Amino acid sequence: VDGLSRFDGYQFVNYSTRDGLPHGTLYDLRESRSGVYWLATPAGVTRFIPAQASRTAQTQLFTTYPLLVDGKNSTATCLHEDPAGQLW
């Protein structure tokens, strides 16, 4: 399955571009100390907050932050959280 699959304690829940994921390919995933998932994708860095994920809610599940290099979109391939909680 392209996208993100998450085990919710009972079953796997799959998220794809139909759910707002900007791209089906994920290069890296980092769960921050606060429980936010950060995804490295060809479209940039994407934030996913599992606590807000509900198939019945009409909330935006994913927020993407494009990476611009020389005015062009760039691919995020790796994520790191430093000791201060800053995402790189």
C-alpha cells in the first residue's frame, strides 16, 4: 500500500493521497516527543497528528511544508529531532 499504515491498537489504518497525504512515497518517518508524526516525502515535510485522526471527522489529517531550494520544490529524504526537540 502506498502511503502510511498505522496500527491503532486493534487494526491497521491506511492513509493515502485520498486522505490528504501529499505523496504515496515516504522516505522517512519520525515520531516527535509530543506524539506528532513527521514524514519526509517528495512533496516536502508533512505533519500528521495521530490523536486527531478519525475517519468520521472532517479534519485535515496532514499538513505539508514544501521545501524550496532556489525557488523549486525539493524532496525531503531524512528527518532528525535534536535534543532540544527541533526537527531537522
